[in-house]
Amino acid sequence: MKMLDGKQIILRPLVVTDVTDEYVVWMNDYDIVKYTESRFVTHTKESIGEFIKTANNETTHTFAIRMKDTGKHIGNIKLGGINTHHRYADVGLIIGRKEYHGRGIATECIRLVTEYAFKQLRLHMVLCGIYALNIGSIRAFQKAEWVIYATVPKIRFFEGEYIDSYLLHKINDVE
């Protein structure tokens, strides 16, 4: 894995020393994790440290999102599990610091990871599933030129009711 350099951010491999009290706070903040499966678990420094030990390997590349101007760790983006036979991978993203929401950072992260997946890893496609209510994430992926290719009806149990999930993807058209 290498560092990925953007306009506002730098993506570098997530490491155990990234675990801070603030990181634990994000992962236990319902407003941050409500559209993720992480909301079902209470997180600690120890549990996040254990996650990070497996976050980077042959089939998963997880990056810390750091602001270029301050070096502040504001979230993570993951590419994996990578399917080497069919050459695709899932993408997952979390911006933990609310003051960085709505500033184009998620879109920049998605573009950087997509480019890395296509140019460095030679993947054919990248995919993600997003709760239909997560409008901010849907917009971020669409601004990065991903498209919704399917709706999975009533698959997520969220706040007392079943809701839809959208499947988005981007295909490497310059292979």
C-alpha cells in the first residue's frame, strides 16, 4: 500500500497508532455510525486496535484520512475484500469529524481510492452498498462518477423499520 495524495487530504495506511480517544468517540457517536454496521457494537481503544491489526492485508487496504493542512485524522476509507479472480472490491467510508462533512472530502477520498483500485491494483470494478436514507454518501459517490445500479428493497432494519439499500459501482473503462 502506498500513500495517496489529494488536494485537501492525504490517505495513508491505517495503523494502530491512529487509535485515539477521539477515534473511539466517533465510532460510538450514533450520528456518525448510524448508516453502518458499526452502530451495533460499543467500541473501545482495544477493539479498534484489534480491527486495525487486520485492516491491511492482501485483500483489504484501509486508509486513514488526514487533512493536508493540519495532519488531523478525520476518518477512514477501506477498499476490500478484493476479489483477485474477478478483479473487484468493495469500498466503505467514514468521516468521523462532523465539521468535515459536506466539504467534498468524501468525494475526494472516493476518487483517490477508485484511481488506486484501477491504476495500481488493476481492478475491473469497485462497488458499495449504501442505506437509501444516507443521502450525503450517495451524493459523494455520485459526484465521484459512481452510478446506482440496483435497489435492494427493505433489506436494512433501521430505527424500527426496514429500508432500502442502493448498490453503486464504477467500472474501470480504461483497462
